[in-house]
Amino acid sequence: MSEIRIFLSRPHMSGREIEEVQAAFASNYVAPLGPKVDEFEALLEDYLGEGSRCVALSSGTAALHLALRTHGVGPGDEVWVGSMTFAGGAFPVLYQGATPVFFDVAPAHWTLDPDPVSERLADVARGRRGRPAAVLATDLYGQSADLEPLETACRHADVPLIVDSAESLGACYRDGRRCGSGGDAAIISFNGNKIITTSGGGMLVTTSEETAHQARFLATQARDPAPHYQHSTLGYNYRLSNVSAAIGVGQMSVLDDRVARRRKIFATYRERLAPAGVDFMPEPDGYRSSRWLTVARIDPARCGVTREDVRLGLLDRGIEARPMWKPMHLQPLFEGTEYIGRGLDEALFEEGLCLPSGSDLTMDQLDEVIGTVEASIRAGRG
């Protein structure tokens, strides 16, 4: 195996971040909270619109944990979750002592299939099925979940909808809403490989001032309003540092540029590799994916090679590529957990490959990746 030369998605600084970090140091706010946290939250609120209230936190996982807790999820509850997700998109359900029920993705967009969720929520509304404490929909690889039917069904059944938009900042749903502003609450990640980064960090987004206030309280160890340290509620150390927020302030200035670049990278992959039999994650009419990662589907019947053949061929040349998320219902931790679906997520895991998509990817590097994939396919076809 060669040393990695071309990464899947690495941080891409604009040059403006260092100025913001220097300002944070000059103010001596180098611990959690401070003016850059306030500024970062305000910038994202303005970007998302829709009356958004943002709470900057230490990770997207922390944000999801607080979203579940502030919406009443607790021990013994059931949470309906899209099975194809990163572990951090499901673990917080367990943090709250709840039980996940996993659902498949839809062919039209490869995100949570709203049809079986809506059908079961209709039974909830009619009193024929127990009510879940929440539905958790995940935006995948920069593409929005199908929000409208999920929001309608959850509203009729009086079930909160939480949207995991960790991977989709900069994308839009079909009605023009920006990802991160859907449902009763949403979360965003600023991990190092995301479309913009704070090195590590996340954001809880809500339109409820009360939810935002409660999340801030819980994220700062749930300290009661007293001159001494007094605690009546279990809290967490989840707030984002002022220095990390300063990086985020600098990154926000180039977010739309980063989306445009990744979409161009995707378009190049599709133009060059579709003739070789490679399929790509579909983008329904009206959606605008950020294409955080370009996801290819390598069907052995069409391409003559498996996803793993292609991945290993890339790795031999020092090029990082990664299978799609292994569905949670296939994970050893969740063995025996209820799953509703036809196994499309399982097929996508077997055939799906995330290709290098960083916004700092050069055309020469992109040509090398594409050429390596093409070579693997030619070899497979003999």
C-alpha cells in the first residue's frame, strides 16, 4: 500500500481563519464561549434563515444528543432512524437509553425512505401503533432527506422530527430551504473532513428559543443560576471553544465557493465515468446537493469489477476512497434491532464508493483518480 497522497476530503482553509483566530487570542477568550462563538452562531443563523436559533457545540454528535434530550427522548423510548448513517448519527439514541428502529433508504435520493415511516406514523395517529419519541432523518453525503412528507407525517402524529444535517451544510431541499433548517431541530457537523470545519465542532439548530436556551444550559454542565456551583440536572461539557469558533467564522466566508467546487468535481466524475458503467447518487429535481462526497455505485454486472476492486486499486496508488456507511442494522452493536426495509441500503453498502471530493482537489489529481478507476474497470472486463 502506498502512502496516501490524495485524500477523500481534507480541511481546506481560506487564509482568513488565522485572522479570526488571532483576534480570539488578542481578546484572551481562548476557553469555551466568547465573542467568536456568538459571531459564528449569528453567521449561521443568517445563512440558514427561517428564524433559526443556533447553539455552537463541541461536535455534531453532541448536538444530536442534545436535540434528542431537549425533545424528551428518554429511557425505554423508541426512535425511528435511517439505518444508513455514521455511528455518531445513532449512538446518541443509546445515550438517552432509547431503542432505535432502523429504516431503509429510498431509490430516488438514497436517504431515509419517507413512505414506510409515513405509513407507520399514520397508524400512530390512528392509535394502532405505539408512538415513537422521535423520528431521526439523516441527510447523506451532502443531500437532503425528503423533508416534506416526513414533516407532514410527524406533525399529524405529534412526533418530533430531528434532522441530522451533519453532512449537508450548503445544500438545499427542493423548496429552497437550506439543509440544517428542517424538522423540529437539526444538527450540523464541522468535523475536519466536512465541507467547512472548525477542526471539530457542531451546531444545534432550532426555531424554538426555549430549546436553544435549554441546550445551552445542558451544554455548560447544567449549572444552576447561583453564585456557587450548584447542579440540579445532569449536564454535559459540550460547548464549542472560542478559538474553534474563530476558525468557523473564517470558513463561513467561503462556504458557497466550497459547495460550487465540490459540485464541479462531481460533475466531472459523472461525465467521465458514467460511460464506463458507473452510477452516481441521484439528485431529485429541485434538490441542490452540496456533493460533500461524490458517491459512485460500482455494479459488478455493468463494470466487471467490484467496489472493493476499485477501492484497492486506488489505494495502491495512494488515493483514499471509502465504502458508503455500513447500515446500522448490520453493525454488531445493533444486532437484532428491528429493521424496516427492502435492503437497498445493504446493496448500496456493497457497491457504493465515496471518491476523493475535497474542494482543494486539483484537476491533475482528479484526472489521476478517474484514470485509476477507468483502469480498474478495463482490467476487470479483460
